Amino acid sequence: MNALAQLDNGNRAAEDEEMDTAIDLLRQDMGARFDEGNARIADSHKEAIENTRLVEAQIDELRRETTARIEALARETTGRFDALFAESRRSADRSDVQFRWLVSLIAATLLGMASLLVKTGHW
């Protein structure tokens, strides 16, 4: 007897149909699971996109706040520099006046001494 003939018995056709049915059910089950997995992945992508948008919005808000703080500090610093420069100018003006007064005092003293020397005849 042939080996194939020994394997071929009448019940094999029914077993093949059951096997085909089981395989089809497994394929359907696997397809459903893949669809479920793909849906979860799609949901995860949507959630990640939404989270990214939220983070970007927070970053933009933080950037605006930081820019506003920097601008406020820049204005404050500019004001302080302006006040410092004005005070320096006033101080320089006072120093200039004091220097001119000192030069005129020295000149007057020298003129006075020269006139005394001329009057006394020592010169």
C-alpha cells in the first residue's frame, strides 16, 4: 500500500474543513486584534499630538512671560542708567564749577602776590 493511501481516510475531509474553519476563525481573531492594536496606536498618536500642542502652548506662554520680564528689567535698567548718567553729569558740572573756582582763586592769588612784589620793588 502506498503511504499516501494509508493517510487518506474518509475522516480527513471533515478534519480539513474543521481545520480550515479554525484557521479562518484565528485569522478573523488576529485581524480584530490587529485592528484593535492599530486603533490604540492611532489613539496614542492623537494623544501625543494633543500633548505636544499643550506643551508648545505652555512654552509659548512661558516665552511671552519671560520676554515681558526681560523687557521690564531692560526698562528698569535703562532708567537706572539714565539716572546714573544724569547724576554723573551733575557731579561733573559741580566738579567743573569747583575747578573753575579753584583756577580763578589761584589766578587771583598769583596776581595779588605779583602786585605785592611789584609794589615792594622786589621784582
